Amino acid sequence: MIQDPPGSTPPPASAVNRRSALRLAGGGALAVAAVGALAACAKDDKPAAPDPLIALETSARTDAAAATAAIATSPDKSGALQTIATQRTAHADALRTEIDRAIGVYGDGTTPSRRTPPVTPTAPVPPPPVATLRTQLQQSQRSAADLSAQLSGYRAGLLSSISASCATHAGVLLA
């Protein structure tokens, strides 16, 4: 054993040597990694809220089916009713595209499975009169306008466009 030179003071007993410092650093790094891994695996107990556009997609598909069925009771307005059915189907398709876009795309280009199934409303049993369809379209117009005021960006623009189209359908085509 090497003796300390005379007159020198021995190192304090609580000094951390190199080996102890490396152990502490390694343990700290392991602890940080473990906490990060546990935090990443934590469950989000709150389920995602349903997309507010789903109700409008359902409404658009229902309006399209009602317009198609109304052709039987109002053949004189068949051109207008066919236009409404075609455009409301296009609205529903645009809403579905936006709903799917909001779900996202993975880095490898695949999309997650749909959280909401596609909407397939049943056609009305008795063909509705034109006045009933007009009321339905006015309700769809109000719903789209109200929701567009709460949203921003592309979604607000999409809903404003749909609202304007429904107002035209109810106020001009079915007048």
C-alpha cells in the first residue's frame, strides 16, 4: 500500500471515486429511460370525441335518399330533385373524406382503421312530399351553418359551402 507523504491530509471518506460516479450516471440514465417508457405506455382513459361532421354526413345521405324518393311523388320537379340528390351525395362524400383525413395517415402511408363506420341511411319508406324535403334541407343548412361558426380553416369553409348549397336547394330549386 502506498503511504501518503508526510504533512498531507488524506482524502475525505465521503469523496466519490470515478467508479461510483459512473454507477450513479448509469443508474440515472436507466431511471430516466424507464420513466419515459412508462409514460409512453400510459393509457388515455378518455376516449376521443366523435367527429362533429358525422352527423352532417348522415344528414346529407338522408337528404339525398329523400330527394331520390321524392321523384316518384313529384315528377314535375324530377330535374331539381335529381340535382339535389347528386349534390347532397357529393356533400356526404366530401364530409367522409374530411373525416377520414382527420383520422390521419401513418408514416408508411397506411391509414388507421376507421373509427366510425361509413354512413348508410335507409331510404324513406313513403316518398316524402317536396315540402318535407324543403324543411329537411333548411334544417341541414342551419346545422352546417351553426357548426361552421364553431370551426376554422378548411372545415369551416366546407361547411359554409354546404350550407349555401342547401339554402339554394331549399329556396330556389324547390320553390
